[in-house]
Amino acid sequence: MRTKIDFGIDLGTTNSAIAKMENGKPMIVTTGRADIIPSCVAIQNGGRILVGDRAKTIFAQERERELRDGTKPNSYIEFKREMSNPFTYHSPNLGRDISPEELSAEVLKTLKSFVTTEKLNSIVITVPAKFNMAQKQATINAGKLYPVGQPHIFGAV
């Protein structure tokens, strides 16, 4: 069994980041713009999914539109709070409901895409200390929804 963890992901309620150990020091993997991304997902017409800063901008715009004319939103934030609950969010642009695990998986997929120089073999995902076992398992399941490099170790700590 493999015991070395290649990367760590902080899947935060507000912001998220991915890091790895280099020469004994943790190094955050970036896209060259920022160390962290907002844990926000927006679904555009046609099902295109955006994660991060652009999604957060869309979220703010949609909330204003929702208050003004009742338009149903297609952007989501703080969905991590609902992990393992039977709660879903309706996405008019997808034409279906989407679970907190699926939204979390989109954030994880985006973070994993920042790693372009090596294969991802193992990842640990942090969760809040107050998460129960069902919430931890839901986080692990989210990590397995979109495997990149077929990681064979996924843990939630």
C-alpha cells in the first residue's frame, strides 16, 4: 500500500487551495494569478462550468438579478455545509438538480487541473474538525467523481 501523499487540498467553505511538499516545505500550486480560489461554482448556458473568481463574480450578479426579478440562480457558494445531506440545488442551465458533492467535485477538479508537471497519485483533502463520518465520506466521494491521473489514495482529514 502506498504511504506517500503527493498533494494536499484545502477544500474550504469560502476558498480552496492545493499544495505539495517540496524540499520539506509546503508549496501552494497556483495558476500564476492566485494562491487560493473561491469555492464557488457557476453553470453557464449549455452546461459550461466555471469555478473560482469568475464564478464568484457571476454569483454576485445573479443574486442581484434574483432579488430584482426572481431569476433562478445558476451559481452556488457555501455548498460544503450541506455535504452528506439529502439537499440539492436546482440548476436551470443544467436542467437538473446538483448535489453538494458534485459542486465540491468541480472545485476539486479545478484545483487538480493546476498540477500540470506531474501525475497525481495520491491526495489528502482537509475537512472541518466538526465534520462527521458521513460528511467525510461525502468529501472522499466528491474527490473520486472526477479523477485526474487516477489517484488511488483519497483521504479526508
